[in-house]
Amino acid sequence: MTDSPLIHLGSLLRADEDAHAEGTLDHLQYEQGGVAHTLPFAEPASFEVDVNSLGGSEMYLQGSFEPVLTMDCARCLREVLVPLEITLGTLLRYDPSADAPYLEEAETGEEVLVFGDPNLDLSAYLAETTLLAAPLSVLHDPECRGLCQVCGHDLNLGPCEHMAQVPVEEIDDDLGIPEGSGHAKQNPFAALRDLKLPDE
Ligand SMILES: [Zn+2]
Ligand SMILES: [Zn+2]
């Protein structure tokens, strides 16, 4: 397990040598706006990055990152594992005056990761990329029946007394969706639809 995802760019900056780094992370620790954050992963997440010089202080990073996030089902709140397969690709720029690495938008609209320490810590970059790639909400099962809005009973386990009179087939599909999460029915997680998740 790697503590933080570092890639050493000293020889690339001195002699244009390509750089490579790989490892696994069980969490990412990073700072954003002066506040320390931790992004935990459900399983060790492997990363692999290559950096090639583009001449001068510019270079290109490409690679992959495969974290597994733990999210709550939008209807019944049970935990759902959300595996992500992220393709990394970003411009880098070395600027010795930069304290911590930060993302900046270039004139072309592309994102540039600006860094000042040749031992580049990718924690904040990987965390931000992961959060952007994560779905807004997930369901543990597309057919999840959610919680009873009266007593909170998990309707996946069977009807409660508030539902007893309603035949299960007639239960409105929207029932049990917490207010404001109507977008849960849209498809940011369409890719997960075929995913078999373990029953609890
Ligand atoms: Zn659910
Ligand atoms: Zn109930």
C-alpha cells in the first residue's frame, strides 16, 4: 500500500527522461482550501501514471486509476460499492513558485496541473478526478423499493403495516424516493445497471 501517490519528475525536468509511478491506495489524504480531507476506498485502489516531457516546463500525464467508493442507496440508504475505472490524462506545468499542486484552466480550455515540487504528490488531483467521475446517486438495485415514509421500514424486506393493504404490484415506483432525489432515476449510474451487487 502506498501512503500517497508520488511521481518523481526530477530527471524528467533535468534530462527529459520519462517518468512512471504505480501503486495502490486505501485512501487519499489531501488539502483543499486549507482543510484536510480524507477520501476512503472500499478496496485497495490501483493507480498507474506515465509522464512525458512536452518540452520546456510542460509535460503530459496519462494513466489509470480504479477506486471503489462506498455510497448510500438513494432510496433505502444501504451501502453500495461503486467501482470506477478512470482514465487519466492531463497537462502538467512545472512552476517552482507553486506551493501545492493545483488545477488551472489553460487558454485552450484544457486543464493543467501546476506543481512546484518535482516530487509531485497526485493526491488532490486523483481525489478531484474521482469525485468528478462518481455518480451523483446510486441504487443498490434498480428495483429498490425504498423505505416506508411513515415508519422508515425497509420495504425491500417486505411490506409494513402502512403498506399491508396495497398489493405489492401496485406500489408506485416512485414510492420511497426521498424528496429531492428524483434525478436518481436518471442515468448517471446507468453503467451500474448490470452490476450484480451482493444481497445483504
Ligand atoms: Zn436500495
Ligand atoms: Zn411503514
